[in-house]
Amino acid sequence: MDKQTIVEKISKFPALIGVPREQIEWVVERGELYNIKSGEDFFKKGDTIDTLFIMFEGSISFMMERNGQYMEMGRINAGDISGALPYSRAQSSSANGRVMTDSMLFTLNKSFFHAMICECQDFTEVLVHMMTDRVRSSMKSQQQNEKLMALGKLSAGLAHELNNPAAAIVRSSESLQSHLGTVPDKFKRVISMKVTNEQVDLVNDILFSKIANGVNKSESLMDRTNREDDLTDWLEDNGYGDCFALSETLAEFGFCVDDLEDLQNGLTAETFPSVIEWVDNVLTTEKMVGEIKEASNRISKLVNSVKSYSHMDRSTDFEPTNVHEGLHSTITILNHKFKKNKVSLVENLDTALPNINAVSGELNQVWTNVIDNALDAMEEGGTLELTTTKNAENLMVFIKDSGPGIPEDIQSRIFEPFFTTKDVGKGTGLGLEVVKNIVDRHKGHIRLNSKPGHTEFEFCFPINA
């Protein structure tokens, strides 16, 4: 294809309509035309970006690796301009360029850019506008990707957290159903007993006082085990045979040998065995219902934390905001990661902290991004410390971790867009830029202090903004 035909073809591309013909001729005079077969790689990840190219025919697909698989991130079709652009700071390709159909393209090496800027101002202006649009589109795409990745992490964590109490409810429900199947026979033995009102009151007083007190979770395992042994010995000495399961249930609700002796003294030898059996039945039912209640409350707490975290029922306007509520909701959402990475949490919270004027949902994004990064840095375990305090004018939040720290030579860059130290697929580098934008919007500021074993972010917000 001769030079004039190339000039005619390029002049008709929508992006270049209006560019003076002599400028297009200047560019064509210094460029080259290439033909590439389908299936070939026009460029590979890591290749230097040193060539402007204009697609004449065919298409090239941007293929990027995600979790071991290549996915199409974009496509260049006939009439599109891509590659190196004037004033662009892109140094190397982040993807592979796979030719999808037999293609023809015109290329211009960036070594001509300085002269082109001087000689072809209209052509250069078109390319600069393209670069601006490309940055805007890339930013939008990366922000969407960052949001999807964050949503994926939260969803996976919530699924894990909800699975445990849901499984506990199913397990306890099945046990309760099986247990209730034995109740009719026990009830028959109880209803056939001849007992006085005084004896019924005695059993009720002892039994329901134990239920009202509930299970003493602060009691040490050794103390409870000792009481179980004492109860087992007493029951065996009084002719009740192997009754370890009965002793375990009684001990869990605080029964001791004195309680059994009170029941025995207040009842007859014929009624005592059936009463003890009925007491065990009531306590076992109470225990299973309690397990179901506890698991249900845990699910309810998670749902409320998600609602509080996202503030789905509130506006996006500034309003009085309790910082502690957002921190606790974020910790609940990320609890699975604390357990997975074996990270312990230390809280030093000022209970007299005032509310600040803020957008709650945005502050939660700040806490999530910083705490999530801290947990990523402590994959082998560590400690995360949350501290809140105030002075006459400002409220301060400190988030400190015991991870390896942020290298000093990159600390000044961590708030730049797209800057990240994470591997591909683990983050786009928008997290801390978003954090800075939100803090700036709230008239606050951030300070970083990092060295191996100690990384601390200090957030400062005006109380009366």
C-alpha cells in the first residue's frame, strides 16, 4: 500500500477527521505498515511501550492473567489508535496483545514524538485527548474492579461467618427433635407419680433457679469437671449406675451434691429417679434451645453489622457519626480474616469520644481499606491495635499493626492512584488513594509511621467541622 493510500485511509478515521492533511502526511512519511496473522502476539506483558499504532484492519485483544487464566480486558478494532501516546508516562505493557483476526496496522516509533509535537499540533492534540480519555476510562474500570474485589472479599468472609451459626442451628435443631422423641415416655412416668404440692414446689424452686442463673461460662473447666465427678460419684453411690451424661448436664447448670441431697430428702425413694430424669430432660431442652438462640443472635448481629457498615438505610449526607460503631462493624465484617491469619485485636477506645460530622459509609471504607491491608501484611499472625482519643479540637483514630512495615522508599507513594505492592489479582492500588480522598473530603489528615514490626496510621478529624 503506497503512502498516499495510507494518508487517505487514516484521514477518514473518525478520530482524525479535521486534522490537516499535511500533518497526517508528515506522520505517514515516518511510520511503517505491518501485517500480522491471527493468533500471533503483537506485544507481551512487560514489553516496552515505544510505538504508536493505528489499526487499519482486524482486531487485537488485551489479555490479562487472573488467577492462572487469561481474560480479555479490552479490544482494539479498525480505526482505533493505541500504544504509546505523547506525554504518557506508561513504560511497559500490563497485558498481552493477541491478534484475533488477520490485521493490518500503521506504526510510528515514539522517537519521532518530540518533532511531531512541534510540527503536527492538531494531530498531537487529538492524541493527548485520547490519552486523557484512556486514563479516565482506565481509572473507572480499575475502581469498578477494586469495588468488586472488595465485595468479593466481604461476601466470602460473611458466607464463612454465617455458615458456622447456621450449621449450629441445624445441628441443635436435629438434636432437639431427636431428644423430644423420648419425652412421652418420661412424661408418662412423671404424670403417674404421686407427689404433694410441697414436693412439686421444691423441684420447681431448685430446677428453675438453676435455669434462671444459666450456664456459668466464667467457671474454669477444672472446677466444672470436679463437680461432674462429685455428681457422678453421688449418683453411683445411690444406685443410679452409669450416669456420666446426666452429671455433665447437671454440672453445666450449676448443680452440686447438696442440690441432689435436697431433692432426695424432699422426695420419696420411688419418685426421685423419675424426677431426676425429668430434670435432666428439661435442662437438656433448655441447653439446645439456648444454643439455637445464641446462633440466631449471632446471625442477627452479623446482619445488623452489615447494615450498619453499609448504612443502606441512610442518606449520603454529612451527619453526626459515632466512629466506634463504624470500627466495630468493620471488625465484625472482617472477623473471618482475623481468625484465618491468627491476628489478635487490642482495643484502646475512649468511651467519652464525641460524634463528628461525617458520611458514615465513607468512613467505613477508610477503616476497611486500612485494616484489610494490615491483615494482609500479617499473614503469619500478629496484633492489630485500635486506639481512639481526642483533644480540644480533633478526634484521632490510630490503627497499628505488627506486620513487616512499609519500606521507607515507597512510603511517600502509597496514596498515589494505582500504586500497589500486591500481586496481580490482589488489588489495584486504589484503596489508599480512596482513603486519602475521603479523609480530605472530611477536612481531616493522615499520618504514617512505619518500620518493621510497627506500622501505624493516624487519622485526625475536626470535631466541629
